[in-house]
Amino acid sequence: MTRIYADDYSKGDILALGRCSLTASEIIDFATRYDPQSYHLSQEAGERSSFGGLVASGWHIASVWMGLYVRVLLCGAKVEGASGVDDLRWYAPVRPGDVLVGAVEVLELVPNPIRRSIVTIKKKGSLTREGGDKPLMTLVLHSRFHRRPASAPPTTNKE
């Protein structure tokens, strides 16, 4: 189902966001610009750290999740950004070649008491390693979606 409006979501929905993998050069490029800690910058420095090799920055991993989320759920959506992120956690290192699988679970829908046309959708996002069942990263996103106006046609099912 295409999810354009807040009305298209229900508490408990679990949505797949797709997959992504990172190369060593992508990890190093991101780290060079945004998180230049040694274990993100080279295999050799990573080997000297407690990680035992090159690992992606947690901020890079959060950006990967956001990219999957935007491409899958926000294309055409009537959304007004987000009011924030809670509980961002990184549980295990991500290494070059790991295939990351994104998902999101709808935790709560909170109507805006002032702007009745807006609903904040509280979503738990996660990335796991393909074939794994333990998260590598989780976060809780508070995104603001518009309600479906009376004049808008129902969202069509594309599945």
C-alpha cells in the first residue's frame, strides 16, 4: 500500500525499507568528512582498535537508515519533517560488505492538539545485518504527517 497520509498508518505496522551495503571507500569517505576517528579512516587503524578492523561511523549508519526511509516511505508523502529522534542506539559495528536491512515499526499516532490536520507518527527504525535477527542500530523517529483531506481520494493499494 502506498502510504501518503497519516491515515494510511496504524499502530503496529511493520514496514520493510530495503537493503544497502557499504564499501570500505564509502566508510572512509564519510568518516573523512564527518567523523574522522581512526577506526573509521583505515583498516590498519581499525585493527589497532578494539574493533579489530575498519568500521562504519554510527552517524553513517543512521544516515543509511534515513536514506532507505526517505526513498521507500516519503516519496509522495504528505509529510512536514520530524520533531526529533529519540533513543538512537548502535549495538554492533558495521564492516565493509555487510548488507544492512532497514525496517520501521509504527509505535504510536499522536494527533496535534493545535493543528488538527497534522499527526505525529512515532516510529521505531532499525537496521539489522542480512540474515541476522539482532539490530545493529535502532532509533525512534517522530515524523509529522498530514491527515487525508476530505477531498483527497483514498490511497490505492499497489501490492
